[in-house]
Amino acid sequence: MIELLKHFIFSYNYFFLYYFLLIGSIYIVLSFLAFSNLKKYFNKRKYKDLKEVFRFKNYKSISLIVPAYNEGAGIISSVQALLQQEYPNFQIIVVNDGSTDQTLNILKENFNAVEIPILPFHKISTAKVNAVYLCKGYKNLIIVDKINGGKADAINAGIDISENELIVVVDADSILERDCLLKISYPFVEDENIAAVGGTVRIANGCELNKGFITKIGLSKSWLGKFQVVEYLRAFVFGRNGLESLNGILIVSGAFSCFRKDAIIEVGGFLKGCIGEDMEIIVRMHELLRKTNPASKISFVPDAICWTEAPENLEILKRQRKRWQKGTIVSLLLHKKLLLNPRYGYLGMLVFPYSVLFEMIGPLIEVFGYIIFIISLILGIVSFNFAAIFLGVAIFYGVILSLLSVIFEELTFRKYPLTEHLLEMFVFAILENLGYRQFTSLCRVVGTIEYFFGHTHWGVMEKKGFSQS
Amino acid sequence: MKNILLLEDDPAITHLLKFKLTREGYSVSNFSNGENAANYLIENKTDLVISDIMMPIINGIALLKEIKADKRISHIPVILLSAISQDELVEEGLKAGAAGYLTKPFSVEELLKTVKRLI
Amino acid sequence: MFGFHIIYILLALFILLMIVTFFVIFLLITRVIINRRQKKQIAFENAWRENIFEYLYSEQEPNELIDRIPASKYVYLLGFLRDFLLNLKGNDLDKLARLFTDTSLKKYLIKRAGSISKKKKNEAIYFLKYVNDDSVKILLKKFLASKNELIFRTTVESLSYLNETDIIDRIFEFFAGKKQFNIDGALSMLVKFDRSICPILTNMLGTKKSNDILHVIIMILRHHRYAEAIDKLLPIMINSGHKDVIIESIKYLGEIKDPDSINTLRYFLAQSKPAVSVAAIEAASKIGHGFLEDIIISKLDDRNLEVKIAAARAMSTYSPNSRAKLLELSRQNSKNENVIIAKRITIENSILTND
């Protein structure tokens, strides 16, 4: 019996080693794919004059929906900043999702809200809408007040009253650059098969802000912040986005994304009460839209950048990662018919299984693997050679990947002007693999366990505030 | 010498307009946004404002309304210069009291003619 | 035995260190190169800005300016001129165009367009559109055959800037060859031509074209408000069973504001498809003249809510009578749908117009 156990432990170590090699290699391939995609994109963008849509009037009208729950502190400056977007035709719909603070009153007072009758017309059903307000002096601002229903429900309420062609969803604390609407709407201008487009999310911690816009880009002062900067580059910018060329993007960030309104209505709107509603709707769009129109595509725009605050406290980070993991599980399980389904091309045959294996089950394999490895070492089941190789691969590959991401960042976006920051990112790219990554995997494991044993609820992220200049 | 205030966030256009207006004999000050424009106009004798519409912090038309609402500076003519060519916005600008509205791409000669006509 | 393992570990660490060092050096070099390029651009602009503006202000010949700028700096010149080329028209634009047409800049661009590097080629093709020369037009048309999508698109953009309408068929071919015809894609390309594209597109209306192509053609005609196409368009509208073509044609009628199209609109207003009704109501509202007042008011009682709302909106501007009716309805105290819609439209209008 003991022999069997020892044998199992021994084999698992090798399995784990191969798992690491595999996932590392896949990520490296994805990174190169993303990099080549980005290079192509930036070459195209260099001689593309986005503002021509003003002249030729072939832009698409936008409804920018801002779901707000207890955002009293920053909502005014957020909305004022959003009003300064450079775009020929857009409206902002702030949806107060039953806030328990003064969010609604602050909005009403500041923007001279006037209540208007609610039209008896619903394309998507939502929790009860109490009132709709237009704003005197702000022709393109609408405020919706409704009973609390969660983020997905709030977005749906906004979609319901929109009469424009595109829906942009933005978090109340996201900071957009002034030309973000121009950039994120552009794919829709040139191709009606595009159903949704994601923006790029970057970490605002350490950046200077003035009146709702970033004035100076900086690196977060805290270790946790710095780790996340590198992690975002590795996992979200270069990892996930390598899937774009396979039409395999499974998630566009809830902090900043754009959808064709008709497409959202066709698939039934966001799923109310769903954790990870941003991933769920994308997976659902792939499933439903590609059935009737195989050319349907989900894309992303690398230079439509949304700056967002990342948690700088272990507890909040933990809650965030647990929530993300549960969201991933929900989305994958709800749409399991995509798994290994040839009708969905690369998405069904490659990306979906990859997500199930490496994103959903992966953290479990990983954490279990570390535990087994330590046990093996203590019991002397594995040789020192193996231990060295194991550590080497586990960490080495990760380090190479993180370093590659920093280099790709410099070769494409070049958002960090100070060379010290770049070098710091380098250092943290290495350090990231010596504890931080393992910590996030642990959070994901806890999230997975909590999900399957019925513990799903939203955590509330504490607002720390930005450094005002 | 007549003074002109130029509000434009495109640095290239700003440079060109400053050059040409100065050559034509005007004195030009410029900001890249309208935040301090109203105060500047109150404190410094200005004969004309040329303003873009889509600028950070304060929209050109909102600034125009601010100027027209203040008796001390409401007499100053304002020319709007913008990429937006939507009829509704042009109408709104003229209704709010703009002395002229030029859409980009614009002709500098036309702008100069309008400037000469107004001051 | 143990010592042997330490060597392995040290070796591994050493390799890692080498790789990291290599990456760091690579990164720093890239940064230095790019920073230098940026500095050079700024230096060029600071050095030559006055001279270029002087050229625009005076009667100087283009060669007098270009001959003084070394060819190695042409890249920075192009970068500097770009913003002006986009934002100016009239005299200044003509003078800038002469910089491209009458000087060695032209040869430079033509040579660069033959470059193997896709980036350089793309850049050259982008700027060649400012060269007013038939030989350049011929050169650009050769690039239309490129298999590279970026080159093809930039070439189309340049040729559309030059209003070379004989490439229109090629544009339609390009999209027809894809899995799915891309209406917005074709529209994006065609919208860059000026009005001279309209007679050609109108002629195409006569020939048998797919619904998607018809859709695009009508959108362009509407964009340019080309009223002369109405005779060819009316029979297509009436005989087409394709919803998008019909709606687009109705929008066209609203845009050209031809009072004679009232009867056609009347025909479509009688249709039951909601999307068609809505389009017809909006078009009637744009044309004005008041002849369709009765139908529009009656549409307020349509079963479909979108039609009702469109009718109410139209009523608020169509005629004094319809305005009065809407106002009267909005003052009623009832939960009836029409009353709520009337109230909503009335309040909306008062908030949005009075400020």
C-alpha cells in the first residue's frame, strides 16, 4: 500500500514536470502569436487616421454604460472625464444599481437631473427601474435608477434604454484615455461581423491623475502592485490576446469593453447574477452567434487602454482572484457544449479544452503538485537531480515568460517612459515566479473549492484612491 | 496691435496658426485647453478667440456660453474651429453666439479672412 | 556526489543570468534606439518648422525648400507634414502637395514604395496620394494586386483620396471574395471618394447586383445626398424583397428631401414590417411638408412600440397640428401607452432644446 502511494507520488512529480513544460510552452507560443498580432496591428494603425470618421461620418453611435454601486466618492469626476471623450456621437448612461450611499443624489444634483417617464418598452428584462433622468445642460447624459440587481442586471438596464448601435461597458472607476471610444469602436466601423471588442486593462497604481485623466504613467510603489503590472502583461496582454488570431478570445474585460447592441440583444443580454458576467457573455456569443453567422468574431484593441486600480492588499487580492476563478468556472460549465466541438473551429478544439485544462483545473494540479513535491523531497522519493530540474523548469520557464512579456511591452506599447521602471519590471518579472504566482494559484484553488461547495458571493473591493497631482 | 487667444490642443496646428497670425500683425496667446481661458480673457485685453470644440476639461461650446454669459467679456467674438461637422453642432455653436464656425480640414486663408472681417 | 549537484545548480543559475543579461541589454538598446529616433524627429521639427511655415506663407518655390533638406531627413519631414496634410485644405494644402509633386521627394517616395519592407512600402503608399501625377496613379494601381492586405488597403485609401473611380469594381471584388461580404468594410473604403463616385454607382444600380452591394451603393448615394439616382432607385426599392435594401432606400429618400417621393413613402408607411415603418416615418419627418400628417398620427396607434415612439417623435416636429395633438395627449392623466410616450417625447424635447 505504501509502495503504491510512493509510486503515485513519484509519478505525479513527473506528471507535474511535464504539465509545467506544456503550459509554459503554450504560453510562450501564445506570447509570440500576440506579439506578431500586435506588430501587425501597430503597423496598420500607424497610417490609419481614426479621426477621419468625423469627416466621413461612418462612425457608429455609442451608448457608454457605467454601472454604479456605491460609487459616491468618485462618480462625479468619472462621469465628467467620460464626457470629454473625443467622439462624434455618444451618450453616457449611468445606472445606479440600488446604491445604499448617496450616489444617486450626488449625480442628480451635480448634473441637473430631470425625471422623464419610463417607456413601456423592454428588449431585455431587468430588475425594476425606478426612474430615468435626463440632464439639463448635458445632452448626452442619462441617469437610470433601479433596484439592486448586480452588475449584469445594471448593464442590461442601460442596454434597454439605449438607441445607439454600440454598447461600451465601463467600470465606474475605470480611467479612459480621451480617444478610447474612437479606438475601441473602430473594428466595428470596418467589419460588421465583429460582435464584441475588448480594450486593454492596465494598472493605474502609481500613476498620477488630474481631473479624471492620467497625466503621468508610473509604476506602483508596492510590491504587490508591481507584481500585478508584470502579471497583467504576461497573462492578459500577451497570453490571452494571442488567442485573437484564432478567434478564441473567451473574455473581454468588464472594466472596458464594446459590443454591438444587436448582438447582445440577440443572445439575450448579460446573465443576471452571474459571477464573471464579462466572460459568460463572450462565451455565449461565440456559441450562439457563430451558429447563424460563422464569420462572427470577437476581437480586442491593444491601444484602447483603460487604467484601473489593482488591489494592493493580500486579502482583497485573494477575494478578487477567487471571484475571477469562480467566474471562469461558471462560464466554462454553462457552455460546455463548445468543448471539442468542431463547429467552433479553433475555439472548440483548442482554446476551450486549453481553458478547461489550464485555467480551470490547472491551479489545482499546480498547488497539489507543489505539495506532493515537498512531501517527496522530505520522504526522499525523488532524487536531488530531479528536484533541481523540477525547480528549474517550474521557475525558469516562468521567468523567461515574464521577461519576454516585459520585452514585448517595450517593443510594442512602450507605456513606461522611465528606464528605471522598465528595469524594475524586469526584476519583478523574475521575483513574480518566486511566490506571487504560487499565491495567486492558491487563491484560485480556494475559489474552485468554494465554488463546488456552494460558496458563491461577491466580495467588496476597498477603494484606496489614486494619488492626485 | 490686436490680441488673439487661440485654444487648440493640436500642437502642429497651433504652431502654424500662431506663425501666420503673427505675420499678419496680430499678437497671439494660446492654451491647449479652455480651463483658464475665461479668466485670461477677463484679465488680459483680447480682441478675438479662436477655439477648438473637443478639448480636455472644457468643451469649446460650453466655454463659448461661459464667455457670452459674462458681461465683461461677452463682446469678444469667438470663432469655432472643429473636426465635428455635424449640422446640429454647427447650429448649436452659431446659436450660442459663435461669430464663425470652420470645420477641419480648414483653409487658413478663410480663417484669416474671417479674422480680418471681425477685428 | 553532492558537489557534483552543486555544479549543475550553479551552471543553471549562470545560464539564467546570461539570458537575463542578454534580455536586459536587448531591452536597453531598443529603448535607446527608439528614444533617439524620437529626439531626432523633435530636433528636425524645431530646426525646420519656421522654414516650412515660411514656405507656406511666401511665394517660394518648393524646390527652394526641399533642396536644403538632406534626403536622410525626409522621413522626419514626412512625419512632420502629416498632421497638416490631414487638417488643412485650400492654398496651404496645395502648396504642401507641390512639395511632393515638384521635388525630389517624389522620386524618394516612389523608390521607397518599391521597398521590400512592408512598413516602408506602406508609408510610401500613404504619402504618394499627395503627389498629383498620372504616373503615380498607375504605380499605385499596380499595388492593388498585392496579396498583402495592409498594402492593398492603404493603396485603396490613396487611390480613393485621388478619386480614381475605376477601382470601384476591384473593391467590390475584394469583398465578394471573402467568406462573408463585409458591408461596413466596403462602405469604409467607398466613403472616401468624393461625389464623383455617385454617377458610376448609379449606373451600377441598373445592372444585376447582389443585395449586399446594393445596400452599400445606396448608403453612399445617401451620404452624398445624390438626388439624381432617384429614378433608378425607385423601381429597385419597390420590387426588392430585401429588408435592408428597402430601409436604406427609404433613408435615402429622407436625406434627399424630394417632395415627390411622398407617394413612395406613403406606400411604405402602409407596410406592416415595423423596421420599415419606422424608417418611413423618420424619412417623412425629415422631408416635412405635412402631407403625411394623417398617416403619421395614425401610426401612434400601431401595435409595435418602436413604431409608436417613432411616430410620436415625428409628430413633435412634423406640423402644427401634429405638435398640438402630441401636446394634448401628453397632458392627459392616464397610464395609456400613447400618453406615456407623448409625455416622454415632450419632456425630452424640452430638456434637450432649452439650455
